[in-house]
Amino acid sequence: MALRTGTPYRLPAAAEGNDARPAVDHGTAPASWLIGDSSDRERMLDMDRRVQPIRQKSFVILALALLLCGPWLGWWTIFPLAVAGVLFGLADKRVEQLARPEYMLFAAWAGSEVMIAASVALTGGAKSPAMAWFAIPIVTLSARFSSRGVAVGAAVTLALMLAVALGVNPDAVINNPPLLIMPIALTTAVAILSTALMHSDVKHRSEAIIDQLTGMLNRNALADRSLELAQQSEHTGKPIGLILGDLDHFKEVNDSHGHATGDAVLKDVAYVLRKQLRSFDGVYRIGGEEFLMLLPGADLEQAAAMASRLREAVAADTVGPGLRVTMSFGVSASACDEKFDYKAVFAEADAALYGAKLSGRNSVRGAPALAL
């Protein structure tokens, strides 16, 4: 079924999750002192998703250590750790709804260091066996933030270490400086080593999952995300919308204006698409001039409305060296209360895109197997 609409579209709150989420786009949010650019922000969010289950296991290990040491340190020492866990839990729920999620993640991270500082202060200051724990959150800094963010985080940690050590029992530090020097050296070394290792890992991972021309995620990243959404849909029962978009007559652009112009057009179109989508929608370049969008919580009608919005945005903008291009879109979506089957939904959207091309291009067509 062919669709055209000029109505501006925004998903209703019910389709966006358990609570209303602002329609923001990480790709268009300005850089910050923690994040260099939009690709760094996407990498940060991707890494945070991966770190979450590992962080939970780390909290369990630390909790067990505190329980075992309870007879000597006191059972109340578990309280600061519980507070840190709550902070990260709140951040995990809200982080992808924000245009600049890095600030919430950094606040949660800093909160964990403050909780460690409280534990150290209450268990002996510089003499506390928990002094080495300051180095644990440092490991995750470079996985999320730029070098500047790592430097600020390390400075915050060192300031907390000095405040706790010199504020609780300065005489112990004066009489035995290694009590403070050694933990500071450990924390600094961990920051340096983890940053170097992360930079190397980011370089190789980026080459594997980032399209170097447009800065969008590629097929490798799409494979991971589709599995995540399949698992999520089993728990939430919400549909997943899928949009396939293909530039019309793109070969003519390359033939008439050259491949450099074609590359410029692709980069500009990628930016136009990214601007229209919500913060938690995914957009991927999966072929030469073909793009794929994943819309969590969107049913077929909502995904089709978004596709119409994307079609109008591309047609209205000039791209590359002042050219105007159009796109055709095929739309499909999984059913409510069913597990997201990426291959099946993709096949339906692909067939719909083929129909849009046959119908004259510059149009949106819904999956033939589904009624709109």
C-alpha cells in the first residue's frame, strides 16, 4: 500500500516505552567537554549497554567482600555500595532519553566514587583496606568518555583520595606517606593503561561497526542491535518498526557529477535522516545508497508515518553541491506481543521498498503482508 503524508510525526508516549521520552537525536546534539562528536556519543551508549551486566557482577563481588568483612569493618559498609547501585540503576533507565546522556553517566560515575570515598572515610581513611577501590571506577572511564573526560574523572578521584586520607587521619599519612602514595600511583597507572588500551580497542571496533563515509553504524552493528531488540521485545511485548530507504537514481548522480559528489550526497542524506529520528531509534547504512532504520515501540502505521517524514525531509533539502535527491521507502513492523523476527520483518520491508520503486519512486510503501 503506497503512503504519502505531509503531517509532522512524533510517536505517542505509549509507543516509546513505559514513560514518555523526548524526541531527541544524539546525532544532532552538539559536542560537549565529555564527548567529541556524535559518533563518540553513540560509542559511549553502545559501550554502556555492554558494561551494564559486567558492572552488576562487579557490584555483587564487592558486596560479598563487604559482607565477609562485616565482623571487622561493620555491616553498614554495604550501604554506600547500595547507594551507588541505585545511582547507576537510575542512570540506566534514563540515559538514552537524553540529548546529552554523557552528563548523567558522568554524574552516576562520580557518585560511585563519592560512595567509595564515604566507605574509605568510615573504615579508617588512609589506613582503610578499601583505598584501592578508588581504582575500580577508573577502569570504566575511558570506555565512555574522551581523554578530557578521563582527565577530569581522574582528577575528581585523586581529589577524593586526598580529602579522605588527609581529612580523616592526616597524622597517619604524615608518618607513613606510602599509605597515600601507593593508592594514588595505582589509580593513576590504571587510568593511563586503560585509556591506552581503550583507544586501541575503539579504533579497531570503529573500523568494524562504523561506516567510514557517513559515520553511521553498519551491518555489523545492525546484527548486534537486532538481537538485542529481539530479546527486549520478548519482555516488553512492544512492536519494532523497520524502515528501508534507498536513494532514487543515485547511479545518475555518480555518472553525471562524479563519485566525490556522490559521497557528499550520501553524507548529507545520512545527516538528514539522523535529524528526524528519535534518540533511541537506530539508523544504519547497509549498502551503497541503502539505509535501514529500527524504531523500537513503533507499529506499522507509526513506522510508515516516520518514513513519510523522512521522505519529505530528504526531498526538501539540498545535498552535496546543491543537488536535490529523493528516496523511496519500504516499511514493516513486528506485531505486538510477539518476538521481533528481524529476518522476516526485513524481508517484508525489502519487498515493500521494491514496490515503492516500481510505483514511481519518491514514495513510501507498507509491507504487502500487513494491512495499514
